[in-house]
Amino acid sequence: MFCGSCMHDNTWAASLHEIGIETSLIPTYTPLRLDEADQSEHDVYLGGINVYLDSKSLLWRRLPGWSTRWLDSGKVLSWLSRISVSNDARQLGELTMSMLAGKTGPHRKANEQLVSHLVDGLKPDVIIFSNVLMVGLLEQLRDRFSGPILCMLQGDDLFLEDLPAVYRDAAIARIQQSAQHFDSFLSHSDYYRNFMSGYLQLPTEKFDRVPLGIDLSGHDGQSERPEKGDELAIGYFARICPEKGVQELLKAFRLLHKQQPQTRLKIGGYLNKRDEKFWKQLRREYADLRDFWEYVGSPSTHAGKVAFLKSLDLFSVPTTYHEPKGISVLEALANGVPVVQPNHGAFPELIEQTGGGRLFEPGNADALAEQLEHLLLNRKERIELGRTGQQSVALKFSKRVMAEVTRDLLQHHLTAK
């Protein structure tokens, strides 16, 4: 799947390379699937198939590493993940707890392979975990690595909250206990720092902020929409799932279209097998409007994504959960497309920092429809929001800015260590 965190971390690694920082991006569980040049290493560690079998079979865990390592092949994992691998937290409670168990759990051998690669092979100055769910690795790593170890938080709670209650509470307790040994936690917004500080009982003084950054290649701020035209296009680009709020946008679009029949809705994004039933139900529910909205799938290239964004007049991803990042907002604004977002999570900060959109009351379809209608009918304001947003993204959210902030932050922790 196209994972926003994976894609952002890939851009992050590329940005650090470009300012002269040697960076290794290590794929775990499965290879990365991206719409830009892959910066990750060839080898996958903690391959999803071996992780699953290790958690289920003592016999499998006792096999020598050379006899099971072939299942960590990127080609094998990519093929199997298309037909059998689930990332649905509701089905992964037992496996999650086994991963968090660390050196006392079934993945000690697999963890040690990754630790050895890091410490003996790469010999890094700093190590950054991409999420706190990998904290089970931390104790073994601390035994052999004395440098700074940081952890990026970017939506970890969404997975944890989907776990069955008995596993969720145990997982959070385990993470709270182990995460104290990180040197710092990184977040992209003040909102998520404050939220995760309380959620995982982490001291706010151990948090550092790294701005979001996107690759501006192709994002030139020049919309391809005609200056005058009968149709006005609203767009959505995110995973097709309840938490990203595609159903909220369809609800608002029904209200909007009654008042403004010249509007059209374009929906793009990855559809997980887990959410196919949800999507089929939505398609049936809004079948009467199918002449006025379309699902374009998930463009497989960066150029395809940019072309989709350039075809829009307005953009909205009305998430039902409190979004910690909001990369899609930056990508829309980078193409001069203003946004309408719910007034929660990181969105208020992004709107304030970019000046590229408007907020509405979360969960209120009427309020979303009203904001969309206002901007669609006020072309001058719409164009100005898009122009302001595009300029702000180029100034504050480029991958160069992200890399330079990261460099200074890492130097600070190396000096303090």
C-alpha cells in the first residue's frame, strides 16, 4: 500500500542525503511502496512472514537464520502481501504483544539480526525509530549502542486504538514502560506532541519538532483548471477508509450538489482489502450521484498524483480522527489548490502556517458543504488562498527545510550525549 509515513520518511531520507548526511532507510515487515525514487535499503528486516511464524511456532524459531532468511526477500514479501498479509490492528493483537516483548519474546533472534546490521554494519551516529510500536527492539539495541536513539511519532495511536481492548491496554502499558529509554520523541505538530505526551505518559520536554517536508518536484503551484468553466471540481486524495473521512465528504457533496449542480467530486487513494466492504457500501449509497463523482484509484507515480491535484478547484480530506501530519494538505497547496479541513488535529496549525484554506466543525456535513460552496462561488478568494498556500509551502515545508532542521537537531543530541 502507499503509506503516508513510509512516503514521508523516504522523502526525509532523500532530503538528508542531499545536504550531505549519510542516511540509511531500513524497511521492516515489508518493502516500501512509493510513488517516488526509493531511498530504502534492499534488505528487509523483521520480515512480516518470519515475524508471524516466529510468533506462532517454537520449532520455526529454532531454525537457523540462513534457512528462513529467504522469506525476508523483498520480492517474496511483495508477492505474499498482495494476497495474504493483514495490517488490520483488529486481527493483530497477539502479534503486536509478541513484537513488544523484546528480548524475552519470540522475536529475539530477528531483533538481533537488525541490531547487528545497525551496530556492526552501518555504525551510525544516531538511530531514529519510525514509530513507537518497534520499542521491543530498544532494549537489545541499548545493550550495544550508546549513541542517541530517537523515535518519530506519526499516527501510532491510530493502530493502538484499533486493537481489541485486552491487547490495547497491555500494549500501551508496555510501550509506556519501555519508551522512557528513548533520548527524544519527534513530532510534526504541537497538537500531536501534547496528545502523545499524555497518551503514553511521556514528558513534553523530551519532545522535538521536525516540520513536515515534501518533494516540490512537479508541484509548481500552477493549477490546470480553466479560468472560466461550467464545472467545479472538489478532490479527495488519501486512503479509502472511514478514519480518513471519505464518507463525510460524500455526505457533504450530496448537500452541495443540490445547491450547485455544476460541482463534481474526484476521489483518489489506496483501497485496502480491509475497507473494500465499506467502499462498496458507499458506492451503493451514492449511486444516484455517480454521474457527478468518480473514483480514480491510486496513481502509481508522482506525476500521476500531481496531475490529479492540478485538476481540482478545491481539496478536502475530512478525517474523523485527529490527524497528526496532513501531508496531503501540503501537496494540494503546493499546486495552488486551497483546502477545507476539519478543525482538529494538526489541521488548525497547518492552515495557520500556510494561510491556504478554511476550517469547519468536525463531523458537521452541513458546515463542510457551506465552506466548500462559499469558496467555489468566490473565485477570487479561492485563487488567493491557493496562491498564499503555495508560497507558504515552498517557504516552510520543503524537504530542504526539513533536512536542515533535522541536521541541527541531530547535532544537538550528539553534543548532549
